[in-house]
Amino acid sequence: MVTAIRQNWIEDETRPSNDERKRTDAARLRILKIQRTCVHDGPGIRTTIFFRGCGLHCLWCQNPEAIAFDSDATPSAEYSLDDIAEMVGRDRDYYGETGGGVTLSGGEPLLQSPDALIPLLERMRAMAIPVTVETSLHVPWDHVERVAPFVDLFLIDLKVVGDDAAHRKFTRQHDRLIRENTLRLVSQGAHVRFRTVIVPGHNDRPRHLRAAAEFVRSVGHHEIELLKYHDMYVDKARRLGLECPALSITNEQAVAAVRKAVKTFATGGVRAHCLDLDAARHHAEFPARVYDIQNAIRADGYNFCFEVAFLKTEFYKRNGFAEPTPLHRARRLEYVLERKKVTIWPDELIVGNFTSMRRGAQVWEEYSGALFGTILHKLNRQQPVAFRCSREDRLRFYREVLPFW
């Protein structure tokens, strides 16, 4: 009996505490970043947690850095459950006022281990913060089933519907698992909404859109959110050294494709809406005075202003560069500001432009003095944009500034 008691004591002492277990679970979550005050990841103002890992490789993936579970280019961030709760809790007032909350995104958040994800969802529920999940549902059903009781809204992202060959081509996976999980999730009474990115020339063919409308209606829904394609992800991928093909789709093409898709969904009995198109456009109205100033500025043309170049050169000729760089630059600024002209143009409210011209460019003699000197003589004649500068200023630049620098 003593042996049994001793064994139980050893097990109790070595078993992780609840706090230790929660810290471990949070550490197992592969979080890329946490972003506050988001307005496109579900209703209201939200805090979005971006997770790593996705089973799809969509050609138009907006977060290519999140596809891999582990990456040297963008390592996972380390957050404890307390860290996440503290960050999320900062905006609780905004959630309440706008119907917002927390969104799990990615990547594919439902590929995270449920054992690691559920403690986070439990914490959100204890804080009375609604949870939305952005998902393609290309995940094991067991993951969906276990987290569903803690999720207030599933935003299901459809890729290509009714064409499994195209789905495999554009995502590297078939769509069977997505359709099956969607049917099972809806049958359990989960709150879901459907979304899809309209990618011209890829998933916007009429048969794809009609199939998507039919699928949405088949699960008792009659609405879908359309997302306009944009290519900001291309530059991001290049900076990170990730392979990401540019689809060469213009904004005009993307807008036209969404407008056409709205009509196609309507013929299929599904109301489609796009925030980029539906949002009210507010045009600022200004008094005539503002437009008069604007026209005067434009009519003034382009000028080169040499004033600061002359003053900085005067300063260094007198004082040299002996002092540490921060000091001599600070004194140079003081010298320039004490001697620089201030021009107040008719009807203007804001003065103090860094040039004495109404519309002028400053000369950066210390960085490009010699190079600038080779083109200065023709700047007032160049096309399509000429910069006016007087003959006296040009001669003074060649005589006093260029030789010094």
C-alpha cells in the first residue's frame, strides 16, 4: 500500500499542472502573426490570428508565407495563452460595439492540433469573445468536429466548384473532402457563410459560378461573399524568396469579373455581394477656393529650387566636417532654417514648403552633385516634364556648389 501511495505521489508530482499544460498547448500552435483591428475577416472589428500550414497551394494564395508549417523565411511567433488573451482583450469594447471578435485564419487554422487549439478556444469563450474561423475545410473531419462547438461562425472559402480537374490544377488537391466536410458541418447546424475569390480566367467561368450557386443552395443557403482578386501577395512572396507565379490580372479585369459573377450568381438564385463594390463611395466636397489654389499650383509648373543647396554649401565652407556627423548635420539644419525664405502664396493656409518655389524640387548636392551637374544644363528643356531653373542659379551651382561637393 505504501508503494502504491508513493507511486501516486510521484505521478502527481511529475504530471504537468494545468498552467504548464496550457503553456505547452499554446507553444504547439504554429502562429505566424496576430493582427488587430481587422475589418475583412468576419463581421465587425476583429483580431485575426494567422496560423501556419495549409493543405492547399492555391495559385492566388494571399498569404503564401503561411502555407508551410515551418519556414526559415518567416519563423513562427511564440505566444502563450496568456499572451494571446492579453492581446485579444485589448479590443473587447470594439468587439461589443461592432459585433466583432476573434478570427482564426492562415494558412488553414483547422490543420492545427485540436488538442492545442481547443484550450485557446476555451479561453476565448471564457472571455465571452465570439470566434470566427476562415477555412477551406480541406482538413480531417475529426478536427472540424472537435472545434465546432467553440466556433460561432465558419467562413467557408470555396476555390473552384463543379470542376475537380480545375480544382486540382489550381490548388493541387481535389475538392471531394471540402464538399463532404461542408455537408457534414451544415447538417450539424453550424453557422456558416460562403466566400470565394473571383480570379479572372481561373475560377470565374459561368459553369464554375453556376455550380457554386447550386452547391450553396443545396445546403440551404442563398448568399455568398465575393472577394476581388488582387496581386499584393506577389511582391510579398518575392521578398521572402517564395515561388509564386504572377497571374498578370489587372484591377480592371478583377473588377469586371466580380461584376459579371454577381449577375451569374443571381441567375442561379444566390445573392452575391462584394465589399469592394458595395461599399459606399464618399466624395469630398471642397469650396471654390481650394480648387482655385489647386489650379494655381498646377499652372505654376515644375521648378528646381537651389536655395537649400546654396545654404548648406555656405555652412560647410565656414564650418567644415570636423564634428561628429549627427552634430554637424544638426547645426547645418539650424543654419538653413534661420536663413531660408518663407513664401506665402495668395489664399494659402499652409506655408513652409521645403522649397521657396510654389511647386519645386530640391537639389541634393551632397549625394548627386557631380551627376546632377552633367544634366543640369538641359533640365529646363527635357521632355515630357521640364524643370524651370534660372540661368543665374545654374551658373552659381556650377561655380560655388559643384566644385565643393
